[in-house]
Amino acid sequence: MNRSSTGPRSTQPLSESFLSHVNAYALAAGAAGVSMMALAQPAEAEIVYTAANTSIPFDRVVSIDLNHDATRISSFTFTLSPITHSMGTST
């Protein structure tokens, strides 16, 4: 159902009651946002790494200890094909 364009529509004034409610909502939403920002705790982070010079073999499963707790939780297999290089995860 296409509506033919007859030019710009006429504007209708909004009621004072509606404008009052919209303004009250905007004020309350702004106050809630400011109070949420005031309650937020700053985050702290630190990057910790261990320098390593290790060869990664192709077509073999490699386990990686991501959080240095001596538990190897991630296993990756790096493969090399004649067309593209790819990296995938093994299960």
C-alpha cells in the first residue's frame, strides 16, 4: 500500500500534559544515569606476561597456559596448506 506524497504534513501541537510527562521522564532518567555513574567502582588491571622464545610446530596440538597456573587449558593446532595459512582450535 503506497501512499502518494502530497507535500509536507501539517504539524500538531503537543499537549502541555504530554510535554510535562516527557520532561519529568527525561529529568528522572538523567538523574538515574548520574547516580549510576557515581556508584561505579573504578576498574584496575595489570598485564602480566612471561617472555618466551618457543617454536610452535605445525600440524601438532599445542597446549597453552593462559593464566600461568600450571594448568594448560587451551589446545591449538596450527596447520599449513598450499593455498592459505590457517589457525584452528582442536577439541
